[in-house]
Amino acid sequence: MLAVVAAGFALYAGSPPRELWWLAPIAFAVFAAVLRGRKARAGFGYGLLFGFAFLLPLLGWLQDFLGADFGPWPWLGVAAVQALFVALGGAGMARVSRLPGAPVWMAAVFVAAEALRSAVPFGGFPWGRLAFTQDTGLFLPLAALGGTAVVSFAVAVVGGGLAELARRARTPRRWAAPLAAVLVPVVGGLAMLPFIGTDPNAGTARVAIVQGNAPNLGLGLLYEDGVLHANHIAAAQQLAADQAKGPLDFVVLPEQVGSWGPSQTDPDLSGVAAQLGVPLVVGGLGKDPDGSLRNQIVRWDPATGAGDRYVKQHLVPFAETIPMRPVARLVSPFVDRFRSDMVPDDKPGVLDVGGVRLGVGICYDVAYDDVFTGATQEGATLLAVPTNNAWYGHSEMSYQQLAMSRLRAVEHGRAVLVAATSGVSAVVQPDGTVTQQTELFTAQNLIAEVPLRSTQTLATRLGSAPMWTLVVLGVGAVALSWWRPRRTADA
């Protein structure tokens, strides 16, 4: 029990903003070693401890956000529910640990558990996947092969292989299979490095990111839409005053800068766009003619105002969409802020702006695989993540989200523009490196010339196929373990 708790905390310690990516396979090795040869019931218990020890500190930003008004219960509740999925994975891993090639099957089962918790309940919660600990390091290039599923699988396979090597330390002749489990993903990551393209094969764009800042009020920001709007208009005006630094192709502003009715008018935004002389990409809450609420990103033209939009695909449960409203009122302030749920869309976010095909995902969207896969498949040559992280104070949340953007950059071979209300805003290159980054709770504009790329990575072309392949392998291995004769089987 102490070992799996320590391993779970070590996995958190290796997560962003710390660049200790190598801790993840070591932590998983300890977890796999404890599960080796156990019954499913024991695997469930150890998995629950491992998941809770990892996710509780990882999701500490929920306590920063809601703790003062609602106590620790939202934080503890979300961590506990998500730990249950890790527990299910632990039960399955214990079952398949008796099969030949156990590290492979255990890794596939864990990926299947990640896929499940990324889908249910209420649309899932992908935060804390193994892949998101790998925004730097040897396994990051594997994202271009098969996205987050392959990166998570690589970390888990290496961890499982290390556990088997430790178990077989006194029998060197049986090292071949676990040694292969360790070396193949490492060599694969190294081999992929030369193929991570960063060249501007579709040209370049000179862009600006506006971070207007927000007061660090936590829940006090809930009804301060006007402050966010005013701060970002002022920051954009400052950008216009600095036009001597050179012309721009377009400007990206964060999520939740505006609030628009069906007519979609905003004289301040139109005035800033006219001053800059280039289109804006700006986020806000919109109300459709039928009364539907939408979290959206709008292209704002200097001459014609609001144009094409992207509507957020994955809404945050208990915030943007609120199940069980009478119960949710006990843990969420958004029940009273939004009397009706926002409405998502399922269309990829690709906006033609300033001569660029810009793929867009809003805040929470970046944790999901389908958003930028769909946008890149639809021809996006550059990606953007407008977000509002001002709720979460000086917590690690913004850095965890930035890590996801870095992985998406490599996954699709695209530069990514992160535009946050209060930080962290950043310019991410197609190889995942961050070339510009703001501090938290500062007003700062970033200007960068970024590469545009049209070539598609294998991960983009395959879409969800690698994830489903690993899910089938994991579920199949568990099914095989039920009818296979109960005996210890080594690779």
C-alpha cells in the first residue's frame, strides 16, 4: 500500500510544470510490480490508492478554485471518481499480469481505462492521462505516430518492462522480453526525432496574442465579465499603439472576452479591429436566436464585424453543462450563473482568418483527442487554444493545460497559439518547444512569426484508430485471462 501511494505521488511529481518526464515510467513500474500476480480485487484496491495519490495533488487547482466557498468536497469528489477508473484499470492489469508478454497487456489495459474515463460520465474527464506527463522527453515524438494513446502506452510498457526486469534480476537469460518492452519505446522515440517537422511548408504568419489579465478573485470573477472585456480591449488597444513593430496577419484574444446576443455586435471589438487593421479571433458567450447559449470563438473582421465561429465541443460538467442541478448546487456556483446549459457543437473548428486556416479548440477542448484531429484533417495549418484560467489562481492548472498544447503540437505537426486571460499564454512550435510564454496574472502581448504547415502526421491521418486498437487489445487480454487456465505464465 505504501509503495503504490508513493508511486502515485511520484507520478504527480513528474507532471508539469516540472520537467521530470522520466518519473512517469518509474512510478508505473512500481504500480505494475505491486499488481503482478494479484487477484482482480486486490488490483482494484491498489489501483484506487495509486489513482487517488496521483490525482488528488494533480487536481489541487479545484481546491484553489472552489475551496473557500464549497470546502474540499468538489476536489475530493472529482479525484475519487477519477481514481475509480484507475482502480478498474488496476483490476484488469492484475488479471492480465499472468499472461505471456504481461507488460504489453497491462499497458493496453491501462490505456483502455484512460479511454473510458475520458468518455464517461458526463462526457469524461481526460485530465491526468499518462501522455500529459510527457510534454518533454523521449516519448513526446511518439505523439506524431499515434497521439496520446501511443504515448500513454509507451510510458506504461516501459514501466511494466522495468518491473519485469526487477523481478527477473537473478535470471539474466529471461531478460529478453522485458528488456525489449523497455527499449523499443525508447528507441522509437529517439528514431522519431528527425521526423518531427518544423519547416514552414505552407508559409508563415505574423500573429499576436493578447493577454489582458484578470483580477485574482477566484469565484469573485464569476460576474465580472465586464472587467475581462475592458482589460482585453485595453490590451488590444496597446497592441494597436505598438503597430510600429510591424504588420500582423491576425490577433488572437482569449476565451470569455465578449458576451453577445443574436445580433453579435460589440463596438469596442469592432473599433480595436479597425485600429489594428486585421481580423481578431476572440472568445465569448453567445446567445443564438433560439435562446441557446454557446461558448464560442468568433472571427471579428475590421470592416464587417462578427463572422464565422467555432462552438466548443466538450463542455465542462457542472460548469457549462450542469447535470442533476439540485445536487450540483451544493458543489458548483455555475448553477445560478447559468440557468440553462450551454449547447455544444460537433463540427471541427477551422476559421479562415488573415489568409490562414486556423484550427481552434477552447480551453477544456485541448484535453480531448478529437478536437484538433478534426481541425487538422480539415486543413488547419496552425492551431489556437483560447482559454480562461483566471479562476484557478496561481495553481498548476495553466501549466498542465500548456503541456497538453505542447503534446498536440507534436501530434499534428502544427504550431499552437495559447491565448489565456491571465496566463499562461504561449507560442508553441510544431516540435513542442515553447518560444514565448507569459507569466500568470500579468497583462502582456506576444508577437511571433509562426510556421504554417500542411503535411499531416500519421497520428492525424489515423485519428482514433490507435486508441481503439489498444482498447481492443486491453479488453481482449482481460477476456482471455478469464478462461485461460489459472497458472503463472511468463513471457
